[in-house]
Amino acid sequence: MLSIGVDIGGTKVLGGVVNLAGEILESTRRDTPKSGGKALTSTISEVILELAGKYEVTSVGISAATLVSSDRQTLIGAPNIADWDGINLRNELFALTKLECVVENDANSAAWGEAIHGAAKGIDHAVILTVGTGIGGGLIVNGSLYRGAHGVAAEFGHIRAVDNGLACGCGSHGCLEQYASGTALMRHTRQALSSDISSGSKILSFGDGTIEGLKGEHITFAAKAGDELAAQLLAQTGYWLGVGAASLAAALDPEIIVIGGGVVDAGDLLLEPTRKSLEENIRFAKNQKLPQVVAAKLGNDAGLVGVADLARR
Ligand SMILES: [Zn+2]
């Protein structure tokens, strides 16, 4: 049984044919139309039709950075995509492709990928945090994806980490993703370098030498090469992830917390500080079994593979 997963990113629409083992048999991509709306829907249908023309597929799953209604059809909040709010994407795509589609939130899709084929495989109670521009969350309860009463559960990036803290794009303040996301890591790094540029010479040496040209991976490279500032910056991100993980562990008692996103390439340079902070910030830490904190396994494919599987359910 084959299905198609389509991952809508900020720059590309990536589609793949996925088998039951979670293997991507073939993939294709298009640029994401900046105008969003009908142009984006039409691009997705092109990707689906190209793949469906080569393989016999039974279902299609679409992963997007939007809130999705609980019937998995309608986009109920697409803040970063123009002219997509409120549309019934299942109906629009069915009209263009004659294939049944389901729509899923991107973090839920990635979480399900890790749950079914990745780091949380075979585990019934898992929390998945995808650390990127923001922090995406996914929750596996009793072996199933938990969507909540209105389809928008597990927005863990927006649990409060700091009272009256930094303003967040969601309209609230002090959200976890303002402190523990890749964006926050970059902000912390720029702050450290602008107060003492010479302290960042190792980090900058992995890029073009300027603060403007800095990328997240340069911090990971520098930390792995033994740079102390880079290691401290990753530890700071880990600290905040641990603060969030402690709240989640107190509320949900998961067996495992999976950390995904580019920043986990840093491995234990990120995960050890996360584990330490989790222990320090949870009550009864000595008396209860804490969740394991582990790195995600599927990388950028998690969403595509996950949503292709969700489409079969
Ligand atoms: Zn927020």
C-alpha cells in the first residue's frame, strides 16, 4: 500500500511516494509560490499528479504549518501563508486530483513520523519537540496522535516559559519558543558576538566571517570543534528546552521526549544540558522515573513520511 506525503515548506513543496516501511520511493519538488492561496493549492496538485501518474497510491497526506480542523480538511489558521486561511484544502485538492487527501499540522506530521518509523517507534507515550524557526510540538498518547478537542493540541512552543517575557508571534508573551528555538539560539549568539566579537572568532570562521552571514550550523560546527562560547550557547538552548520538557513531563508523564530539528545535529552538546535542566526543573525528580531525552532520527523527512502514514488512517 503506497501513499503520497506532501510537505509544504516556506521555500519548497516536497512530495514523496512512501511505502508501509516508511521508505520514500520517489520524490519531487516545486518552489513554494509566494502568493500562496490558489497558486499554492495548484502547485500541490501538480506534485500529487506527477507522483500518482507513476505509482498506484491509495491516499494523500498534506503537511503544512497551519492549524487544521479536527476533520483534517480545513485550514483554520495559516498565519505564514497568504490567502489560505479558512479554505477546505481537501475539497480543493479533490477537485483537482480526484484523490482523497487529509491535511495535518506540520509538527503533528513530523511527530507521527518519529512515532511510527523513528526515535519513538514502539513507544506508546511520547512528546516530540521540533526545534526550528519556532518549536513544533507533537504528542503521542496510547500509541495514537493526540489532536485535542479542536484539532490544535500540542502547541508546545507556546507554553509559557517566562512570566511577562518576550513577545511572541502568536500574540502572547514569554512563550517557550522565544527562548529555546533555533531563532532564539541565533539571537543569543548575535547578542554575545555584538558585545565581544573576538569571542566569536571560531563560530564566525565557519561562515563568511560576518554576524549577518551566521547560520545555526556554524554554532554546531564550532561547538563540535571545542569552542567554549558555542557550547555555552547550545547549553543555553538546552536549558530552556529542559524547562519546557519539565513542564511537559509533569503534565503528561511521557516515556520519551524526542528533540528534532537542525539543532539536534549538536547531539549531546544540546541534549545533555536539556536532560540536566529537565531534572532540575521537575518536582519529585528523585522519586519518579523521568522521560528519556533523545534525538529525532528522520531529520527533514519526518513530516513527509509521517503525513503519508497518517493519510492511510
Ligand atoms: Zn507564542
